[in-house]
Amino acid sequence: MVSVELWTIILVGLSFALYIYIGWQSRVKDTKDFFIAGQGILSIANGAATAADWMSAASFISMAGLISTLGYDGSIYLMGWRLVAMFC
């Protein structure tokens, strides 16, 4: 019977190998293609993606701080923020 530790090492090694393979196959050939997919992405889509990343990180950090500081009262802000995020 194979131990749990060995299975863990095997699965983590396989997943790293898969990530390295995907990265190697999808590498860019020219420095022009490195930024914004060779300028093939619309400005509005790029801005929306940047805004979503920023809002996600800001929400996670601020909501975690509010809940840890205020307890249950802080979790009410979390529900309000999720409602705002759903309808925007």
C-alpha cells in the first residue's frame, strides 16, 4: 500500500509538471505579444478585468478586517457589499 505522503508528492509533482508544460507551450515568441495579448484585447475589456481584480482584492482584505474587528456587525457589511457587487 502506498502512503499518503507518497501520493501527495506524486500528485503535486504531476500538477507542477502540467503547469510547466502549459507555460512552455503558451509562451510568447515576440516581446510585442507579451503585453495585452499583442494589443488584441479591447480597452474596455482590459479595464473591466483590472477593475475586477482590484475590487476583489480590496473586498477580501477590507471585509476580513471588518469582520475580525467588528465581529457579527462587520459581517453585515459583507452582505451589503455582495448585494452591490451582484447588481453592478
